[in-house]
Amino acid sequence: MLETLRDRLAPAYGRFWRSETVVMLTMALLVGLGSGFGAVAFRRLIETAHTFFFETLADWLSYVPAPTSLRSSTVVVIPALGGLLVGLIARFLAPEAQGPGVSRVMEALALEGGRIRPVVIAARPIATSLSLGSGGSGGREGPVVQLGSAIGSALSQLARLSDERTKNLVACGAAGGVAATFNAPLAGVMFALEVLLAEFGLVQFASVVVAAVAASVIGHAYFGDVPAFPFPPSVTPETWELPMYALLGVASALTGVAFIRVLYTVDDLFERQRLPSYLKPALGGLHVGLLGLWFPQVLGVGYESIEAVLFNRLTVTSIVILGALKVVATSLTIGSGGSGGIFGPCLFIGAMLGGLFGQVVHQGPPGSAVPSSYALVGMSAVFAAASRAPITAILTLFEMTRDYNVILPLMLATVISAIVARHLLEDSIYTVKLTRRGIDIHADRDLDLMSAILVGEAMTPIEEIATVGPSTPLTELARIFDETHHHGTVVVDDELHLQGVVSLTDLEEAQTRQLINGTVADIQSKNVRTVFPDQTLKDALEHSGALDVGRIPVVDRARPRHVVGLLRHGDIVHAYSHAALDQQARLKGLDRARLERRTGLGAATLRAGAPASEGGGRRGVIVEVKLKAEYGAVGKTLQALDLPSEALIASLRRGGRVLIPHGDTRLEAGDIVVALVNEDREERLRNRLTQPANHLQGRV
């Protein structure tokens, strides 16, 4: 009977796995439910740890014979104890349990095709609950993102899904974690798409939505339909206040960038400490405990202090001190190797900055908004500056408050903050450490280089152009063309206002018509298409193709007739070539990082084409082979090839993308195979990949 039932279900089972939409939506639902329950369990775990450290353990210590002053200083020791436990978990169970959870997820997406070890599902929440429960300064949102992502990755690995589907389910788990934690499903969806995926299609979007909705339902059931902390009612800002919110955006950018720099300065200090790795979080916790001895508000997540500043219960002095110390405490916790996120600390720091700003503005004209509105906007703006995720920041605060009165200043300050922060520091708080290790998480994404290069980056500046005026004699024009070897130039007046363009073809036609004694005004083209410096090369090429010309004047957008440069075909080719080389360099860096991850070799050891020693004295080299159509390896899977057993295929570069190879990966013409192989096996590996098809007949 069981066999009969299996036979009847087999066709439906096959159709299920053939439909990508059905598979991904079903998997997304399961991941969303898992993320929701995981977020609930995680919050309960933090509460349990806090109760143990600051109530149960404190009661035990009260029975220990010791001076009262010594027992009252246990707040110094408890964060150190929590840090020690985190260090031991990271040392012996899962190094992924340390640091901000989001950066770990981004690393897995870039280097492992989204594959996260299942042990993270247990290790991360335990480590973070010990860290935050003992008073470590951090957020619970980043770790719950990693928890949800690990659930999505584990389910994908269990079902043996492809890399693309795995990455999608990792994003689903992240969205579910944010949605359940903040009761903000829209913010969860946007966080997954804006921070983790950065590019997506309809199926990816739909699956992330399903996961966020499922997790939100679980969050509602356990936490109620309430935000993480209460918000006071706001008022609609006056028109004159909008410039004040814009200034708050700039201040938030400076604060967010300063937070990033302090965090990674502390991280560098602990990296240089000659201590066992598991003792560093304990040392960081000890310093945090010293801060907490006088200012306990900086310990843990700190939502109570956020609530206090929102309801205007803190003095200016308290706001300044708590904001500065939260930066230090979080940097000590995360930089020393503790476990926690940066979302919560950014909200804390932003609330303090906005509250201070609001109190200053509140002293101005009557009728100004209450300081709490500025505190709320500051929360969003500082997080956007640190994470470079302005849409996520806006949606998170909007969904938490559900107050439309603040939407205009919220959007204005948050976007300004993200833009200014990007100009001050290219990396976000999640990517700084990855970039330092040579990992560009965007390197293997399809990139239209022409859409990424601005005209202003490629053009020849006006100062370097041999321009001519309308009254320039044609004999002088001929001399300029002969000396510069250019076939055209721009015609401007004394104030660099555009008059037209003139080409070698125009000059030759003038000679044919015996107008050589004329001036440039007689032959110039006045119907000229121009471009702006902030346009992309793709737009410029479309203009050039439409007019069939070899040069386009570049004019100032504020003064549309003022010429600032000239864009030639040669400029476009030169800029594209440099961008393509940069892209290849980023891809190679990503390949090398993957090899480091999969072999344990250090970055200094792995140099393309150079021998590398592994454990036990084995020597290896990095090999790159580009497959041609006539090679016998083309069209075959890796497991079907008789490759040396010692060879480790790190990645395949295909059409600007980097693929993580598996045994069933089928090679295609044009693929660039990157491998690590023993020095004495390099020739055999190259031969197996490059031999003509007829040589492999009968051998595979």
C-alpha cells in the first residue's frame, strides 16, 4: 500500500521540484516560520541569561564572605565572565558566533554560496545571549539575522538546492529575523534585498515577502502587535524645521562614520594583543564592566535609555555622556570578539544624538517639534550612516512608530546621512573587515560597467583640450589637427561657452570647396548634443551612436552652455578597460579568499602562480585555466573528469560571475577555472582541462 501511495505521489513530487516558484515559496514559508520561532527563543534566551547573571549569580555572591564594596562591584566581573564564555564557544564550537552577525552572513554569501554551518543555529544565539545577558553592549538584531539565515541555509543544504536558491533562502531567513524582532515585515524584506541580495527578481522578492510575513505572524503571537519600545506621539514639523532635520542628517553621518572608525580601531588593538583568542572577549567585557560600574545604562541592549530620551527624561549632560560611552562600550564588546549586533547600538547612539539636537532646536522659535521627534529621526539616520541601508532604516522606524507625521523629516535626514557617510567612508560597518581581507562582496555580481562609469570620470578635461574659437582660421585648425593627431575638437568662446564642434571631415570638405581661407564658424556643426558629468557612459554612448559622431561636449549641469570637458571614443574605451581590469582584480581577490577559506592557507601564502606550502609540508600553486570550445573538458561535469585527487577547484568565473563549483557543475567554453593543486600535479591538471576532445574520448 505504501508503494502504491508513493507511486501516486511521484508525479506531483516531480512537478513540485520542477517549479522554481512553488519550491522557493514553500521553502520560504518554512524558513519564515523557523526564523520567527528562532527569534522568540532567542529573546527568551537573552532574558534568561540576564536573570541568571544579574539576579541568580548576584544572590549566590551575596553569600560569599566579602566586603560590601567588593560585592557591589560584581558588575565589573559579570561582563568579563560572559565574554570568557563567548570566547570559549567561538574557540571550540563556532568562530562565526563572534562579531556582528550580518557581516558573517555577507561573508557566507560571498565565499560559500550562502552555505552556513548548521552549528551556527545553536552557537550564535547562545553566545549572544551570554554576551548581552551579562551586560555586553550590542544589539540582538544582527545575531537574529544570522540565526534566520543559518536556518535558511541549513534547509537549503538539506534539500541540496543550487547556490542561487541557497542565497535566496538565506535572505529569507534574514528578513524573517528582522520582521519578527521589530514587528516590521516591510523593513525585514527591504533589509534582505538592500543589504544582502542587492539584486533580485520576482521569485526572490516573493519568497522574501512570504518569509517575512510568516515570521511576523509568529512574532505577533508571542510578543503582541507592539514595537520593541514605546514611542511618544509626535507632531507635524514646521516648514522651517526641515533644514534642521537636514543638518541632523549631516551630524548623523559624521557620528555613524566615527562609530565605524572607533569600532575597528578597537578591533585592531585587540588583534594586536598577544592573548589567547578566547580571553580577548573577557578583557573587553572587563572594560565594559568598568564603564557599567558608573553608567549601567550602557550595558546590554539599552532600550530603556532609548525610551528615556524619547520621553525627554534625560538631561543634556546625560545624553552626551551616554551617547559617547555607548560608542566605546559597543566597540569594546564587538571589537574584542564578543557577540552582538550593531543595529541596537546605532539606535541608541542615534537617539542620543537626535535628543541632544532636538533640545537645542527646542530652545529656538516657539512651536518647534518636541525633542523626541529629533531623537526618533536620529535613530534612523545614524543606522543608515553605519549600514548604508537608508530604505531599511526608514521603514524600520516608520513601522515601529506607525506615525506619518515624522515621515518627511525621517526620509530627508536618513537619505542625507547615507549619502554623506558614503562620501566620507566607502565601506559600511558590515563590510570594513571584509574589505581589509581583500573580499569584495559585490565582485561576482553581474555588472554593467557602462552604467557604473560616469562621464566625468572618463572625459578629457577642458584644460587638456586644444579648443578653438569661431574666428579661428582654418589654416590654424589644420595645424592643430596635425600636431595633436585628433580628428575633432570643441568650439568655444572666451568664456568657454559652447559654440559647436568641428571635425577633420569638416576641414577636408572645406578644402574640397576651396574654403581654406575661411574660419571655423564657416564649417562648424552647431546642432550639438551634450552630456553632463554625472551621466553614465551608457547614456553617452547612446547619444554618440544616435549622432554618429566621435566626440561629445560635456557641459556643467548648472550652466548648460559652459563646457567642462570633451568625451571621445578613446576616452570611453580607456575608462571601460580600466573598469574591466578593476573588476577582474576584484574577482581574483574573491577567488583567493575562497581558497583561504577552503584550505586554511593564509593570504600571504596564496599568490597566483607562486608555490604555497600547506600543513605537512605540501607545496601548492594557484592555477587559472580559461577553457576554449575545442577543449574536451567543455560540456563535462567536474566529477566526470579525471582530475588529480589533490586538486581543489576553488571557483569558476563565467561571464563576469563567480560560481562555487560542485561535482555536478558542467563546464562551459569561456569558463576560467581557478584551482589549488600540488606543485608536481600542476601539469597534469592543466593537461586534463586543456586536452582536445578527441584525446579524452574513452578516458573519462
